[in-house]
Amino acid sequence: MHQFSNRLAYRLAFSVFISFPLLASAQTKNENGMTTNIPGALPNIHLVSPVANGQWTMPAGDYGNIRYSPLNRINSTNVQNMHVVGTMSTGIPHGHEGGPLVVGSTMYVVTPYPNKLIALDLAKPGYPAKWTFDPHPDITSVGIACCDVVNRGASYADGKIIYATLDATVVAVDANTGQQAWRTTVGDIHYGETVTMAPIVVKDIVFVGNSGGELGVRGKLTALDAKTGKIKWTAFSTGSDSDVRIGSDFKPFYTKDQGKDLGVKTWNPDQWKRGGGTIWGWISYDPELNLIYYGTGNPGVWNPDMRPGDNKWSICIFARDPETGMAKWAYQIEKHDWYDHDEIMENVLIDMPWQGKVRKLLIHPGRAGFVYILDRQTGELLSAQKF
């Protein structure tokens, strides 16, 4: 069940199709439902972090954004026996883009606006709702959201389900009781900011980005304390090096990405203040390098004739220290975007042989139709092949 595509747009209802115990697995797992035991794995392949195995506690299943699980009770010999055993209507006629979480024997579903969190008991027949949490987001956000009122899901950490609401708020809910633990505003809907992405938690830090690049919003990534909701730091996608959290340790691989205050100099005067580069997709994390990775969206305004220049740091991949927010490197995939080629998709992290040498790779399927492969230590582009 938890391996449904994140882009699954199920309207009004979702169904559970199983023929065997949902959480059963033949693989060894730890108490967090994660494993590094991958039967049939090729030699010299190294996982950045354990993959989901019996639970699904973060948006992509694991920090490497692999979205893989070795659960094997449903296979090619018995898949024809799958049948519907339960349905639940959310009653909300909008796109449902958030993959459910499974923690223990409970499934958690986040709806589109009004962003209700529903806990379903998988241990009981019919999978009844245990509780529903209603965050009551500001209805004004519905008229501000550019592209449907979707929500891309939640993360589980420290006994809490953490997710964002359309009105640029992050909420943490006790996973057992459904009671709100904390609530933090991370944007202003009156300036066009909304939030649709699924937060991810690393080292007790919650990361969430904003949406609204078409509405004069300035993209940013916000880090919050997972225990209290207090904002720790904010890294903008445009503006001065200080605003973008670029310092002496920032070492982009290519000359085109090197220089001072490029987040200002590559724009018309003051256009960077409405420069887009929003962050509404997926965040990866490498525990060994202690770096998070994410992509930024299209520049603003949408009309490219109004913003000559490279428009940094839109359409980029960033590597950052999760605790300080300081950038390690950045690679701009496309300068002066004409076609709304947001690059917010997954950055898949894996160590594997590359041209005879094991490399720490970042694999990014881009919206322009290329798969970009970079060295995630340095930001060097190793390949860009059309798909």
C-alpha cells in the first residue's frame, strides 16, 4: 500500500488492496521499520540510509529518496489475488498527492485543503478511523494557491506527524492522540505564499519550503526545531549571499556558479525580491556527508523578458548543512528559464561504480527531459542524458 506513487490523484476516496498482512515482511528490520538488507542487490552498491521495511515514515520512504521497499509477500505469483478490503472517502474533490504514512499498525492520510489528518487503524476490520485532526487553515489561501489546493504528505518523527497546511503553516500532531503539539507560521499568504510540500525531518530539524513562484514569491527553505516548532534558520533562493546562506565554505564546481552575491547581480534591480525559486518538492539527506539536497523552482516573474540574466538561484540543486543551513555547493541546471522547468523533483542518492570508480552520486530526473547525474560531494556534473 505504501508504495503508491506520490503523484496518485485519487478523487474523493482511496482504496486499500491487499491479500496478505499489510505489514508482513520476510526481511530483518530494526525498530523503526528500516533495513539495509536488500536481497539480490548488485555488488558495490551502497545505500545512503536504510530503506523502508514494514513502515513508511517519511515522504519518499528513506533519506536517499529511493522509494524502495523489500517487502515480498505480494509478488508476481499471487498479485492476481488482490482485492478491495476497505475504502474511505475524504469527501474532498481535489487532487490527493500525499502518499500515506504507515507507523506501526496505523495509517496516516493528509488531505488537500482543508488539510485534515486522518489516522486509520489497520489492525481492525474495515480499517476504521481512530481520529481526525482539523488544523482549520485560513480559507484565503484557497484563492491564492496557483495549482490546485494539494498537499504532498507528512513525516513521522519523535512520536509526531508533522505536515504543512496550505496557508503556510507547519503543524505537529501527537501520533497517538491526534492532539496538536505545536504550530508555526512559515510564510504569509497575503504575499502569495502557500505551502504544499511534505516536510522532512533530519536530526530533529524539520525542513519545509514554500510555493507561489508564479505570484511574485521569493523562494525559501525554513528549518524548524522538531520538538518545539521554533524556526532555526531560513535560506532564501534569491538575494544576497547572506540571505541565501552562502559563506566561505560554499564551493560550486563550475565557474558559472561562482561569484559574490549572484542572487542579486544576475537579476534586474530588485527583481530578485520577486524571484521565485520556490521549494515545493523533495529533500534528500546523506548522513555520512551530513548534507541535505533539494532543487529550486522556476524564476519569477513568469515572463522571461522582464528578468534578463541568469536569475540565480532558481532552477538549481543545492547542498546544505542541515544544522546551520549554510550552502556547500550549488549547480544551476538552467539559467534564465523560459519554460517553467521547476527542478524540485527527487534527488536520488546512491553510492555505486561510475566509469570504474565508486562515486557518491546524486541522480536527478529533470523537467527538461534529462537525467542529471552529479557527484554529490562536489557538485560536478557527470552526465546529462535525455529520457
